[in-house]
Amino acid sequence: MTVRTETWEVGRSQARRRAADFVALAKPRMVLMILITTLVGFYLGSWSGPDYGRLLATLLGTALAAGGTLALNQFIEREADARMERTRLRPLPDGRLTPVEGLAFGAVVASAGLLLLTLAVSPLSGLVAAVVVSTYLFLYTPLKRRTALCSVVGAVPGALPPVIGWTAARGELGLGAWLLFAILFLWQIPHALAIAHLYREDFARGGFRLLPVLEPDGRSTGRQVVAHSFALLAVSLLPTLAGLTGGVYFVAALVFGVAFLACGVALAVARSDAAARRLLCASLMYLPALLAVMAYDKVGF
């Protein structure tokens, strides 16, 4: 192999690694979950068969807005990430990308997503996405260092992607959009608190004032988990009562909700890492299953 060929191979390998680091900044697995909720919102909000061109623009714009926002979040929290075991090897704290590169990437990608949603989908969808970006970066992110209420605030932008999908399909807000928002909002509290319980020592090193960090005995965390899981069970039944879904969904939501609540009660009683891990696993199974049945049992309207 010649020197020129070796140099070219090394350069190509470095380019691939840098591309992978930029992709990692956008947290593709989290973006995928966001797109699933957006897709369900679009499908439920569609009057008849989905407009696939509009759907593609919606998913692409949402992916860009979400990925750019998550990259900007990592830019803001890069110093805290460097102190935590679970995040210290991310591209920014590990030094594989510079802060300027992270800031530029996040700003360009998020702006492109908002612009695409506004111009190619609808101004209302772009506005909802802008609320997601602004509340996540300028409310939730700084509040993590100040108050345990950050989990509640952070649940707002996390619950809005299905609303983006709904408004993209229908061009307006409606009862279905708010029900989807409520379900996602209530689901996120137990989900986030389970993660915070498992990594409370790491979050403490990063300076984040999450509830399990401030009250390590777990009593308040357990109460919040049970309260929000119970509320989720009740709210998740409303789509059928509102005429958006049929009886199959109602039965599934009831079964899923009771099982999820049981995992929340188990955490409140045991206050152990094992119980938190079971709740986290349950939350990751609950939401996709609930949304899948909701889409399957959609009532035509």
C-alpha cells in the first residue's frame, strides 16, 4: 500500500468517526422515539388516508428540530457531562468535537427543522416545534441545576411531538392533540424519575438537582411516581370515552395502565435500584405498546 493510499484511508476513517460523533450529538435513539410519537399524532389527526408527502416533511422536520435541540443541550451541559460517568465519553466532554462545532451543528440542524416544518408543513406545526426547542433549552435545561420541579417542566416539551404530528395532519389543535399531550406528559414523570433514581449519584456529581438527588431516601420519588402513574391510567382511558378510539384500545390501556401502576407502587414500597430498573423497562414497553394499539383501534372520523 502506497503512502498516498494509506493517508487517504486514514483520512476516510477519521471522517467517518467525526460523522459518527455528530450523529451521536443528535441522540438518534431518542429522536426515533420522538418520531414514533409524532407519527402516531399525525395518523390519529388525519381525516382519511395520510398525506405521505406531508408526513415525510413532518418527520424530517421534527427529526432535525429534535436532533439539533439535543445537540444544543449537550453543548450547554458539556462541563456537567464531563463529571458524570454515564456521559463523560460523549463527543463534547471527551474532546472529539469542539464546543464551537457542537454549537454550530445544533443551531443549524434545529433551525433547518423549524424552517422545514413552518414552510413545508404548517406554521402551527412550526410554532409547536419552536415551543419544544425553547422550553427544552431555556427552561428545562437550566432548571435541572436549580429545582426538582425540572422533571415536570421537562415533560412539557417531551409531550409535544405528537401535537406536532396532529397539527401537521389537521392544521389545528383539537381534543385529540391535548389527550396525546396529557398521556405523554404523565408518562414522562415516572420514566424520568426511574432514570434519576438509578443514576442519582452520577447526577449529583453533575450538579443536577433532581428529586432522587435531593431526597435520596426515595419517599418523595415514590409518591410522585405513584401519583403520576395513577393519573396516567385514568387519562389513558379518555381517548375511547372521547370517541377517538374503540373498545380494544380501552381494554389495552386499562391492562397496560394497571401493570405500569403496579411497577410504580413497587418502586414506592421497595425504593430500590431493582424496582427502579423494572419501572424503567416497563415505561419503555408501555408507551410504544399503548400508541400502537391506539393507532390500530382509531375510530374513523
